[in-house]
Amino acid sequence: MGVLYHGRHYGYSLIRVLSERGSISLKEGTIYPILARLDRDGLVASEWVESVQGPPRKYYALTSSGRRLFDELSQELDSLVSLVQQDWKTPEQPEPVGKKLVVRKG
């Protein structure tokens, strides 16, 4: 969805961009079912465009609903990343309130 946020792509170009920008390896058999689901859910719009290099290509672009969902998911992911990156090795100790009680063994 992030790649489609900035412009429309056809399936193979989307795979190429994702593979170049990240350490993810996608196959066409993976991306097309995802795009079809996003299309059915109204999160992307698709259109066939004639190509001078061969057969027509089906281009996908985020709809306004898709953009809103992507923005919401991005915020949630940022929160999750922040939690994961916290230093959980040193537990937070609450500040003592009032006087300390000293116990002596006699």
C-alpha cells in the first residue's frame, strides 16, 4: 500500500519496486491475490491501460479509503515499533513515596 500511496503501478512494476527497496522477495502469485483483495475491499482501484510494449497492463492505485487506512496503519505500526525498541532490560522502578522503613535484626 505504501508504494501505491505515491503512484499507480501494474503488478510486475510493484513487485520490482518492493524488491529493490527492501529485502523482500515476492512472486507474482503472491502479489496478485493481495491486489485483488484490496480491489474488492475498495482500497485500491484498478484500470486496464494499453501498452506500447505488449499487451494491456492492469494498473492499481490507492483510493481515498485506501489512503486513510494506510495512514492509520502507519500510525499503529509506528507505535508498535516504538514499543519494540524500548529498553526492556532495565525495569522501571517506581519512586518510593514517604519515609523508608528500616528493619534491623537483633
